Amino acid sequence: MTVRPIRPGDVPAVVALVRELADYEKALHEARLTEEQLTGVLFGDSPALFGHVAIADDGARPGAVVGMALWFLNFSTWRGTHGIYLEDLYVQPEHRGAGLGKELLRTLAGVCVERGYSRLEWSVLDWNTPSIEFYRAAGAVPMDGWTVFRLTDDALTEFADDRRTR
């Protein structure tokens, strides 16, 4: 199995994988990522996103990008160090069970250890039992007592505008 950092030529395949993941999570209508956007955040002057891809070594599509991990840095004020926030981890269904997902996650854990980052974090949908079992098998624990909050779209704009009208 091969896992390596994303290269510019991988961008179309990674965008397609993001769309597959969104479809799996029943939210394809929310996936708006373009190749231009992904290229800019990965390879622009100040990269804000990082990633790795899993490459097929089998006979069906050798050399094809069949999995990906997209991540960015966060910071723990309690620990005083950066960490990695894993935004997306996805391996195409026909390539699951071969260890690619585990190798992608292990690669990010290695980045944390090598750089002195104190944690690797991500979110998973409550109904996604296969992923939850996969993460538990890797030794990850759920952060009980924490709820993710998010402002997007109209709520984000309205909240920001409210500040300006005061």
C-alpha cells in the first residue's frame, strides 16, 4: 500500500473523493469544493490545508488515488502545542479492508509525533458505526461531553452583520 502527500496532479481525484464522502454522509448537496479552491488552499502562498492520498497497488487501477486524508493545524491552549484536525478521511468502498484507512490515520499520527503535536482529532457522524468501530480499534476515544457547534451560510452572515449594526 502507498500513502503519500497530495500532489497538484491529485487534486481532481481528491475533489471526486470528497464528493463520494459527501454522498456517503447523505450531504452531497452541501459539497461545493472546486478543484481551484482545493489547489489554492493546498498549494498557494500560505497553505491552510494539508493532505495525504492512498494509492491503489492492485491490478484494477494501479496508481489510482483511492483514498485521502485532508487536515489542518489546530492549537491546544491547554497543552501549548499544535495538533492536527482531520477534516476528511475516506477510502473508496472497494478498497476498504486493505489497511489504507489505517495507514492514512497512522501517517497523520506520525506527523504529530515527529512535529511534537499533542493530538490528532476529528469528528464522526453518530450513525457511522463502521467508522466509529474503526477509530476505536485504532485506540481513539470519543470526547463525551463535547458538542460541535457551527455557524454557516445565512446564520454566519447574519451574526457577523449584527456586530456591524450596533
